Amino acid sequence: MEDISSQLNYMSGVIEDFSAFFKPVNKAKVFSLKDSVNKAINLSSIEFLYQNINIIEDTKKIELKALENEFIQVLINIFTNARDELVRKDMDEKFILISARKREGNIILNIKDNAGGIKEDHITRVFEPYFTTKEESKGTGIGLYMCSEIITKHMKGEIRVRNKEYYYKNKAYKGALFTIILPDNIKT
């Protein structure tokens, strides 16, 4: 009974997140980065659960003023692309690491996976419209382009990608690292 109750509460929260996500809001508001990351994770969580992909979130209490639903859309798109690459790989451990911090008047959000990285001849093109590495029926090449548009034009920030070798729990990995840099526009 406790498990059923817990699952129902979780599903109720996901439904609330979906409802809030699809409400049209065109006005910037102050919101918690951590809460938005968790909303994006919740909206995508079933897909990751079925593929045995762990999402490890380490974001601090950071607030920003922006269009929250658009920001969540960017996160979901990056998570989905990471998921697609992780699913293609035959690995025991699959994960996405998310971290955020404030530095020099900016908010820095890093999202990295352990899928091996993006081919070097593709990495400079991932934000171009209609560029895709997916099969024709599975990708349009619009997702990361829209992410770039949202971050640069609507949020006055930057989005970058590079391949990164790193250690996690004393084990070496390589994957794509997306970095979103947003102005810290909340005066404290």
C-alpha cells in the first residue's frame, strides 16, 4: 500500500508538472534552477527508467529570472539527446550528470553524459538548423537549434558543447558536455 501511495503521489506530481509546462507563459519570472531541473527530470523520468539511465543532479539553491517553461524545454531536449546516445551504446552504466553554480555574475549549468561524446566532425554543427545525426524518421535537427535560440535570444545567455573526459566515482568516462551560461539577473 505504501508503494502504491508513493507511486500515485509521484504520478500526480508529474501530471502537475506537465500541466504547468504546457501553460503559455510569455513573461519572465523568478524561479529556482533546482526546481526547474527537477521538473525536466520528472517530465522525462519514465524514458530514463526504462533504459536504466541514472540522472545525478547536483544543483545548488540558485534563482534566476527567465521564461521557465522555455528553460525546461531546453533541458528536456538535451536530456533526450543524451538518452538517445546512451541507448545506442551497450554499457552497464548509463548516466547524465547535472551540476550548477554561480561564478563571476553568471549561472553555469553543466549537463554531461557518459555516451562517449559527439563525433568531432559533427560537434561544430549541432546547433545548426536541420542538422541531425539521427535516422531520418527519428530526428529533424531542430531540437538543439531551438535550444540555442532560446538560450541566446530569449535568455541572453550562451550554450556550448564539447567532448569531455572526466572521472566519476573514481572511474574514467567520456561524453558530451553541454554548458549553459546565463546572466545572474537576480539582485540580492
